[in-house]
Amino acid sequence: MSLLLILTVLMPQMGEAQSSLKLAKLKYGGGGDWYANKTSLPNLIKFCNTELRMNLNPNEDVVEAGSPDIFGYPFVHMTGHGNVVFTDAEAKNLRSYLLSGGFLHIDDNYGLDPFIRREMKKVFPELSFIELPYDHEVYKVKYQFADGLPKVHEHDGKSPQGFGLIWEGRLICYYSYETDLGNGWEDQSVYNNPEETRRKALQMGANLVSYAFMIL
């Protein structure tokens, strides 16, 4: 199955109609709160449209891991705090999506780590998450992050880490750990994060979206 995408990000000069190109949040089984951070993805979309002159549809979609609809989204965001379970069919579908040009961003919202590592092994038994070097394109495609991921929330006080699954030289899945990027994308009133912290989180998110389009 091929990825059903518009292969370029529509620019304002190409027309005033609302773009049909959407980003999506991943719905998964297992009981984890896949629906967390309700304002995060819409705010990231708004940031990309305003700051990078993209023309993304302002509304996020929700897509299930096993749905054929996932092939219509160039960028899928996944978050949560707890358990994740992919069925064999969902793992197979997610693998096909990623191998056909899709991009998955997994954001640990504190507590996701052991579950997502286990379940992504169902998707790619032959791959393991590797920590990306700070000179990777994802840290500089639009905004410069010379020291890697920005820190949004402390949790255990660990340094933030960015991990990736690499297939034939292509980053197909980016996993942000010990930072809570999605919390940084939320409305300011949700966590009262400093504006500079929010902006850095949004800039890093914009890098991820830009990278996803760049590798199509």
C-alpha cells in the first residue's frame, strides 16, 4: 500500500483554500491515555502555519494503529503515560505505514517508556532505538538545537534524550524521552510553562514536522 499524501506542503501563494493535509494523533489499545495533551497538536499545527508558512489543516485527526486511514497522514503523533498494546495486525499495519514513507513521533508523557519499547519491537523486531547524535538533521532542519532536545518538564531530573528507529538510513520514528515536548505545545494556561520553554518545544516540534515532509 502506498502512502496517500500530498507530497509538498502547500504554501499560501498556492491558493487560499483550507489545506486537506492533516496531522494525526495515534489511538492505541492497552489502557494508556492516548488522548492526553488535547491542545498540543493543534497548537503545533498553528505554530507551523504561522512561523514556517505551512498550510496544514488546523484540526488534528485521530487515527487507529490498525486503520488503513493512517496512510493518509505524513506525520502521526503518539503520547500517553501508561500501557500500550499493539495487536499483530496493528503492528503489521504500522510497519507498512512507516516503510511506505510515514513518520511517527512518540512522546513519552512520563511512564510510557517500558511499554513503547516493548511494542515497537513487534513493529520492527530487527530494529532498536538508538540515541540520535546532536548533529542529526532533525535538530537543525529549521531551528538549531545544538544540544539536542529542550527540557520541558523535570520528572526524574534526567537529561532529555531523542531516540530513533532508522530504516535504510531514514529516520522513520522519533522518540522523545524525559522532556514532555507535547506538554510544551499545550495552551500556556495548562501548565504555566515559561513562554521561552513553550517556544523551544514548539520549535522542536516544527523540526519534526518539517523533517517528516523532507523525507517523503
